Amino acid sequence: MLRGLLASLKMGWIIGLFLFLAVAQDITLSASEAKEVSPGEFVTLMFRLEALEGIQVEATAESKAGWVLLRQPGVIEFKNKVKLVPVTVSVPTDAPAGSVDTINLILASGERASIQIKVKEQRGFELQAPANLVLGEELLI
């Protein structure tokens, strides 16, 4: 009897693993277009996942340049066949014009999609000066 129970548990485990692998292969991952941003901005990138309803997928996001990601996607549950996964990135205020970062969304199965962020040139300047400038007793500005 114990041998029969172990055989059915082993068969159940094998069938479960097979179903998990079959479902994991039916996931399609894609990413939106590259973005141009200014230093100090927050940008939200959208990744699109398509899968069977009722499954869960573990996902993580990474920045190749080490820019701050505001939160990790974590476990994604499919209530519909399509799920948009947002990833918000904080662009450093000192990021030089022309610098590029690649943001990857990586599934536990190893699939990945990437979006590039490029820092655009800033033309113009900002002057910070006091509202009133006083020299001696006379108001100059």
C-alpha cells in the first residue's frame, strides 16, 4: 500500500512539473519603445506579459547602470490573458546627457525584455538669485 501511495505521489509530482513547464513556456514578454528623459525625472516603463489565465509568474526588474527602481514587480497574477507590468525608474539628477541605462524585466523562467532610457540634452540654464540685492543703503535690484 505504501509503495502504491509513493508511486502515485511521484506520478502526481511529475505531472505537476510537466504542467508547470508547459505553462511557463506559454508566456510572451514584450517591452515598450526606448524613452528619452531629463536628469532628475521619474519615468514609468511598461512591459507586456501574455499568458494563460489563472497562473502566477515571478518577475524582477534591474537597472544595468544602477539607477533606482521604485519597486519590484514581484509575483504577477494573471486574471486576464494580458498583464501590463509598470516599472518606475528614478533618473539621477547628475546623469550626463547622452548616457543610457537598460532596464530589464526578468521572469523566473529566464525570459527577459529590455527597454533603454537615454538622458536627453538640457538646453538653457536656470539662475538662482536673491529677490532683492542691497548694497549699502541703496536698493540696486
